[in-house]
Amino acid sequence: MPIKFPIYLDNHATTPCDPRVFEAMRPWSLEDFGNPASATHAYGWKAEEAVKKAREQVARLIHADPREILWTSGTTESVNLAIQGVALSYRKKGNHLITTTIEHRSVLQTMRYLESTGFKVTCLPVNRQGLVDPEQLRREIRPETILISIIGASNEVGTVHPVQEIGRIAKENGVIFHVDAAQACGKIPIDLEAMGIDLLSISAHKVYGPKGIGALSIRRRKPAVHLTPLFRGGSREEELRPGTLPVPLIVGMGVAFEIAEREMEGESKRLAALRDHLKEGLMSRLDDVYLNGSATERLPGNLNLSFPPIRSSDLMSAIPEIAVSSGSACASGSTEPSYVIQALGVGEERARSSIRFGLGRFTTEAEVDFAADALAYLRGLPGSRRSPWRPRKQRLGPR
């Protein structure tokens, strides 16, 4: 099969919609277009059944009760509702929140906003592998701590945190535990009960579903978590998120999660093998290439490398045939070095030269080989380990 250019290796920013998902969504825009809140006729009843089925599909992947699934527009909204909702509901109990330095901006900026309103926030550091120390987290818990919010897997370096251990610590101390699982969900197993997770933020477009739809799983028992809504205007979604439900997107998310549940194990093994193949293809041919994040505790499709002294912006400009990034899509275009890489304590030069490769369901070995060859060529002749950086002028393939 010929390679399609540009090669897409940025699956942490977003994933292409799986054709099976797209086909499942189509009828709900053209034929079965009813509003699930319309309780007086068949169009509404059918739409409501589709929404119910999607809740069940999403819940199965994360081992939740379907009644705990609240639809949102995506992970950013889910994160805001989780963190602000807890802060507003439990403020009489306490005003202390715990997170880490490598969270997604949606978490960090929400925490900063709450700080401006009087809350106290502790941002835990991570080690050079990007892992938080659970025992340090335990020591930071105070009587007034009401929430721990941790990213399940880093959107930049792919590091997978010890979520189950953190969940156990949260339960022992009676603290609500929120996990941003935008990158982890559908890539690695998640079991809310076993991991002690109270709130889980997830999104469809990271799991080969449509953009514009996500969910927040909210524990309903042992004990139930109560959130203060951020919006007003209707009785839908437990009065936490008013508005007409986007049935085509919800159906798409359900199907995407059902496919992930069925294919995750085999897909993860394939992606881990491709990731290691790309890593070996670069590190065996080039000097001064450094892995960012854990070598073992990381997402199967994530590879984050630094190529000092070359700036990542210069490197990406020289390889228009390959779609990669230097970090979160939300920070795309920023000239500042990655705050996540800097948090690992590896220095600004490595942070400015980092490239994030996101391999996905439709990535092929031929594409990985092309990427490795292109990057090796940019550092000199293929196979040379001593050639200086030398940007090429000619193109490697069609646009």
C-alpha cells in the first residue's frame, strides 16, 4: 500500500474518525434526527434509546454504571465541571486541592482560577520519568483537602501514573479523586472501582470518535460525589449539563468506545511494537537523541524524543511530509519550551528540541520507517552517527 502524505503521527492531538464510527453516526443526522428530550413521539423515543445504548457502551469500557455517565462537549468541559463542581460543592469541608506540574492546561488553568478565588492548590513535582511519587502525595494531604486531580497518562510524554495506588491513598483519607483520562481511555485498561476513581474525564476524538463530544463519569455511590453545576437552563443530564443532546456525536462515541473495548489489547501490542521500532530506528542511527518520560510506564503509541541542539520548530518545518508536534495541541504555535518536559528536570535545551510522535490505529510500519529515515537524513547521511545537523532543501515526498 502506498504511503499517504503527509504522514499522520500526531494521534495525541486527535485521531481520525474510524469509518465504522462514521457510518454508525450517519443515520442519526439524516433519518433518525429526533430530540431525545421529545417524550411524546417515536422520533424522541428512538433517539433516547440510542443515547441510553451509548451510555452503556462508554460505561463498559471504564467499568462504570451507565447512570454515572454525563455527556459533555469534551474533556476540557469535563475537567472544568469536575474540578470546579467539587470545589463549589465541598467548600465548607475544605479549600485545598492537589494536582501535578505536568497536567493538561485545562486542569492547571482551572486550578489557577480557583486559587484566585481563595482555594489553596498544591502542584506536586514529578521525577525525570514524569512520575508522581504517591508517598509525597500522601504527605501533602491535609484535613482541608477535598480533591486530588491527576492526569492518567501524560498527553506529551505518555507517562502512565500509578493511578490505582493514588486512588487507594485518596480513599484512605476521604478525598475525592479525579482523573483526566483523555489520553489513557481506550489505550490502557481503566476500572473505576478497582482504581478508586470518583470522577473520570474522557473524550471521543482521542479514541477514533467524533470531535465535540465527551463525558464525565461521576460516582453515584459509596459515597456519591456531588457537583455544583456550571450552567443553568434545563433538566437534562441530572441538571448538571443542560442543552439538547447531540445524538449523532453520542452514538459515535458509544461505537468508538465499543470498538476500543474489543480491540484495545491487540491494538496496544501492535502500537508498542511500532513505537519501539521507531525509537530503535532513530537511536541506533543518531547521537544526542534522548527519550523523555518513562521507558516502561508509558502509553503504547507515545514516543517523545529530544534532538538537541535543534529546536523542534526548525525540525518540524524541515519535515512537512510528517505531521508531528512538540507538545499539546492546545499550545500549538507557542514559542515557549514545553513546560511538561521542563518539569522532568532535563533542562531547557531538551525541552525546546522535543518532538512528540503519536502512533495510532491506522499507522503503518512503512510510515514509521519513512519517518525514521527522514529524521536520520536531516541529521546527515542515513546511518551516520557523527554528521552535523543539516536541514535539507528538497522534499522527501508529495504533499
